[in-house]
Amino acid sequence: MIQTLRGTKDIYGAEIYYWQHLEQVARQLLQQRSYREIRTPILEMTELFARGIGETTDIVNKEMYTFLTKGEESVTLRPEGTAGVVRAYIQHKLYGGVQRLWYMGAMFRYERPQKGRQRQFHQLGVELLGSSDPRADAEVIALAYTILQTLGLKDLVVSLNSVGDSTDRDQYRQALVDYFTPYRADLDPDSQQRLDRNPLRILDSKDPKTQAICQSAPNILDYLAQPSRQRFERVQCLLEDLGVQYKLDPRLVRGLDYYTHTAFEIQSQDLGAQSAVCGGGRYDRLVAELGGPDTPAVGWAMGLERLILLLESQQTITPPAPDFYIVSRGEKAEGYALLVWQRLCQAQVRVELDLTGAKFDKQLKRADQSGAKAAIILGDSEVENGTLQVKWLGEGRQETMTVEQLLNLTLS
Ligand code: ATP
Ligand code: MG
């Protein structure tokens, strides 16, 4: 039997209603805030991600689905959305003023699948390009927060940090190298490599021994120069004004040079090891890094599978039932049923047509199971009289009427 690949899954049945609910809530809030959707290709040149995510990251080093095309071009299934959005921003010169963009779609990372961690997964993300105002940082964080709150998700924690500008970070990097070098042999192998290539990322390590060593590592906040510090304080004030609750986490760092100032993550305790539902921050140097003009930007991405796990554990979303379930038997009645179905569809009511041609009691049983308010029963005499038998399924009452009478009842 051919089955889905490891780390990928079909989304169907009751789960799909959670996805639709999530998508609907997000779209509505994004539209309301004047974010515009952008859809970029899933397949991009490998170089985009190598440059846009960084050669020293796990994503680029270990997790990318990269292959050569028949024309010997190296291409990659996107592991995240920002690089593609920034490429599009530059390619179409969406410059001038502020661009508020959002995207939603499948991402691919070759990782060990676990609960909340897949190889094909989905992200919703926003990118606000063209503003370095601290209000932009507050705006996007508050937006993520509002989406999660509107979904009714509980027990979420916003962690906030600043990684300063590149001068702050150069000094901090040196301090980390000085601190970690004596412990080199005790670090996990990945972190030993990071010590040479990208020491900030050691703070990200999930290895318990490395984490213990990180406990007393220098604190980035001690390395922020005055302007960076003031900027960070301003972001915090704005978040407080907006009612966003957060906690400071100086270990929340993004190791790459184009990440600047604000970094944040939203976690849930209810997700076990895969606790992050949203990650983001400011990336003032990425657009230039990818060949565009100097453009400050800030954004985030949410992992939708993790949100769905939370939604499913915290609330019940029932699938929408049809208003009417049409049952019919006999050739004439079946043709008539299709016309009644069309008339009801045109009137925007929810309707389901039984196509089985089974005995009436069997069809009526399915009508009950469908959750419809009423079954519309059509046989030869209904065809002759141009009427419907309407059986109200809750009460069992049955009455005869025309389609228009039924619609008047329903729509009034
Ligand atoms: P993690 O530390 O869990 O690997 P990350 O730092 O790699 O996360 P980001 O690149 O910041 O994650 O992506 C943003 C969000 O996308 C994450 O917070 C998470 O919710 C989700 N995400 C990332 N990788 C996966 C995956 N393999 N499967 C499902 N969701 C994922
Ligand atoms: Mg990861």
C-alpha cells in the first residue's frame, strides 16, 4: 500500500474544521489590520535560503530538502517563508513606504518527526517591511498575541529579548567565546562547532549539559549600547500599553547578523518538548543581504500544526451540519430532488442530497446522522403536486409545503 511519507500527513475529517477555523480567524484579523497576502513559490533556488537563513543554521546545514533539477540547478523546498517574501519584495521592487505582508503555507524541513514536529508542516507568517519604528515591533507582536487570544488559546507565554545591533553583538559574541572556551570539551558536538562558527547559537542548544553551562553565560542585555537599550525599553513600554504580557528571556537569541534588536517567541506549556508556537523578530539587514536596498523589517511565523494540537486539546469545534437533507426514491423523484437541491443551493441554505437510491428508512437514518434540521422527503406524489414532505428531525413533525414556503420559513 502506498502511504504518506514519514513526517507528512493528511489533514481530513474532523481536524479540517480546526484548520478552517484557525485560517478564518487569522485572515479576518490580518485583513482588518491592512496586511496583504503574498503567495510565493514553494520551490526556490537553494542560494536564497543559504544566504537568507544562513549557512551556520541547523535549517540550512541539516534540514533542507535540496536537489538538482534536470538542468543541474540546485533548488530547495522552502523551509520557512521569510526568505521567499523578501526575495519577492526585492524582485518586484515593493519599495517605498511600509509593506505589511502575510503568507500561509507548507514548509519542509528534514527533521526527526515528533509530536508537533513534522517534515512537511505549515506556517502562518507576517513581514512588516520598511519601518524601524519600535511601534512596528509592538504592532506585529500584538498581532500574533491577538490571533492566539482570539482563537481562545490559554497558557501562552511571550518571551522577549533584544540582540542589539551588529556592534553590540560583536562584543557579546567575543564575551561568549571567552566564556565557553574553557568548557569546550563539555559542550555537545554541535555546540563545539558553534563555538567557532556562531557562538550565539550555543544558547539555543537543547542538550542538558550545554544548557547547564549556559546558565552562567554572559547576558546579552549587558552588552547593549545605550541606543539599543533605549529602543528595547520603548518596545517593552509599548507592549505594556497594548496589554501584551511578556517575560524577558536573555537566552532567546538569533545567531545571524541580519537579526537585530527585538527577538521574541510565544510558547505553550501544553505542548511538551515542541513548545514554541510562534517565533519572530527584527531583521534590519536581511533585505540588503539578499541584494535589496537597506530596509528595516520585522516579522514572525507561527507553526500551525502546534496551534491545531492546542486548539484540539482546549476546545471542541463541531463540523457545520446541513440545514436540509434531501431523500428521494424512484427515477422521477430523484430528478425532482436534484432540482429542489439546486433551488435550495441558490437560496444559500446548507443542503445535502442523498444519492444512494436506498430505501427511505435508510436514507432517513443518514438524514438524522447528518445533523440536518429537516429531511426533505420526495416521492412520486411530491413530484405530481410540486411539493415537499418536510420532516423536522428534532421533533419528528412532518408537513407538506412548496420549496418557496420552506424558504420563506427558513429565511424569515
Ligand atoms: P524549533 O525550535 O521547535 O525547531 P524553530 O526555531 O526551528 O523551532 P522557526 O524556524 O522559528 O522554528 O519557525 C517558527 C515556528 O514554526 C516554530 O515556532 C514552530 O511552531 C513551527 N515549526 C518549526 N519547525 C517545525 C516543524 N518541523 N514541524 C512543525 N512546526 C514547526
Ligand atoms: Mg527547528
